Amino acid sequence: MPSDRTTQESGGIPPLAWGLIGLAAAHLVVYPLLRSQIEPGAYAPQWVPDALRTVALFGLATALVLGADRWAAGRHWMRRAVVLLVAAALLQASSQWYLAWMLGDTSRIDAGLNPLLFSRALLEAGSLAAGLACFGMGLWCSRAAEAPPAGRWTTSRRVVVAIGALAFVSGAAEVAYAVAISLNTLDAVMVAAGAAWSIAATLVPLALAFVAFAALGYRPLRLHLREVAIAVGAVLILVADGWGRWAVVLTSMIDPFDPRWSWLAFDLPRILGIVGWFLLVGAVAVGWWVDRRAEPSPSSLAVDGA
């Protein structure tokens, strides 16, 4: 039986990639069915981007299965990223399924599930951060292999400072969000849980910043447009996540909040985040497709060798 690598080299899609595509498709079917238990239209602006974000995680893992060979020197890091991103996507999907099922009938709420849900949130944040960090390491190692002998870092200081500032603001937003939630209760356990979750969640924007740093280290940029697209996608996610978290925190302090501005505070950053995630997916997947199209076919090799 041919291995995944053999299947990929022959131009086909390996079984693992098909399996991940199936998981993404299943989520797009199951989650809306569960949400249909709630009144029509309820939470639509919230749950649609949530579902697409989960699909994007499956999509990024699939794209890395297909396109890891593009970054040959960091291939082993890309494979680790696939495992961690799939874990994060499954944890995210399980949470969405459970919450949709629970909201359909509030009598199903079980206080005993709180520790389990908290553990799931910690594992999801940790898996996502680690998966993105491995993705960044794959880019970094491959860039080092392609760098000139001097190996000089080529990204401008202004870009580094700007992306670092975005990561700081986005990470601070995660902390502020967790603090705002935990302060709504007088339960010391919930306060401690919120603090632990904020630490784990802060690692995600740091990992995204690392992905952008590593992707922008390739030169010349005109020959590495897919890496540029990866960097742009990571930056868009940083902006969207920070924007969305700060919007929740700040609008909770405004009473009353004018609902006419909800599209700017909530809907726009969600859309921006989805664009960023699918830009990451597209940059990896389209690169694989272009590389495969550029490879000579067996028939052309036979003609050339005749």
C-alpha cells in the first residue's frame, strides 16, 4: 500500500488530508443542525464565524499535510503543527457542539461540567499556540536553509516592532477579557481559572507574531509571495482578535451601549479574523497546487529522456 508521501509525490491527495477535509465538512453539517434547536437567527453573527474558524483550523492542518514539502528543512515541524492544530480544532468543535446542544435546553446545564469545560479551553489554547509555533518553526528553519551564507536577518526593525506591538496589544486583550469575566463572580476558583486561561490564551498571539516574523524573513519577497500571504494572514488575525477582545471589555463598561455600533465592535473583527485564517490556509494550499502543476508529468519526462 502506498504511503502518504508516495501518494503526495504522485500528485494525489493523501488519505490523511481527505480525512481532515471530512472532519471539516462534518462540522459544517453537525454544528448548524445543533444550532437549529435555538430560535431562528439567534446568535447568527457569533456562531457563523466561530464555525468557519474551526473549519479554517482543519483547513490549515490539511494544507500543511499537502504542502509541508515546500519547506523541506522544517518539514518535521510542520508535521507536529498538523497534529496540534487538529487537536485544537477537535477541542474547539466539541465545545461548539456542546454549547449548541446545551443552549437548546438550559435544563441540560450541569455545574459539574465546569472543570471539564475549563480544562478543554486550556488544552485548546495550548494546542493552538503550540501548533502555530511549530508552523512558525517550520518556516524559520526553511528560511535559514535558504538564507545567504551570512544568514543576516532581513526583516526591517519597523516591521518587527509593529508586529510585536500587535502581539502585545492582542495578548493584553486576552488578559483583560479573562479578568473582566472572572471579576463578575466572587468565586476564587473562577478567578484562578480565568488567570490560568488568560496565560494560555496569551501564547496564541505570540505564536502568530512568530509565524509572521518567520514568514517575512524570506528574500526576495517577489519570489516568496506565499510566505508574504502567510504573514499578512497572521497579522490580520492578530488585529481581529485584539480588536474583538478589547471591544467586549470596553463595551461592557458602556451603559447603555448603542447597538448601531455592534457591527464595528463585534462583526467586523470577526470577519477580519476569518479572512486572516483562510488567507493562511490559501497561502499554503495554493502554493502546493502551483508546485504540483509546475512538476513535469511522467509522460513529459519520458519524452525528454527519449
